[in-house]
Amino acid sequence: VEAFLGDANLLGESTFDIIFANIHKNILLQDMEIYAFVLNEGGKLFMSGFYTEDLEDITSCAEALKLSVVSHKVSNNWVAASFSK
């Protein structure tokens, strides 16, 4: 397991089976193309740190990048969502 502190550019040319990203909506949207690119086929992307009202934007962006929505959970207006490639 490797943990990176910074934006998605730190992922470089490596590929991953699982990616966790916990930050606000704008950064998730900005970095999602990189996440989708480095995520292996069948890989999982878990994202959190955004509000319920942001879920539609996050989901639309993921689907545009050919990521499938797996599920999401809400607690006190905060969302955690999972996607697969």
C-alpha cells in the first residue's frame, strides 16, 4: 500500500487497482480524469469529502470518463461514493 499526499499528478505513470481520494468537489472533478487513466480495468475508485448536493456533478463526471457508479453513502450531508472501471 502506498499513500500519497498531494494532487493526482503524483500518481505519475503507475497504475492502480484501488484509489482513495478524500477532498472537496472541485479538486475531485479536476483530478478525476487522471484517476480514471491510472485505474486498472476492474479497479475501484473511492471518493469522499464532498456534499450531498455535489453528488450529481461527481457522478456525471465519472460516467463521462467511463466509470460506473457502484454505491454511495451519506452521513450528515457528507458523501462517500464508489466507482468501478
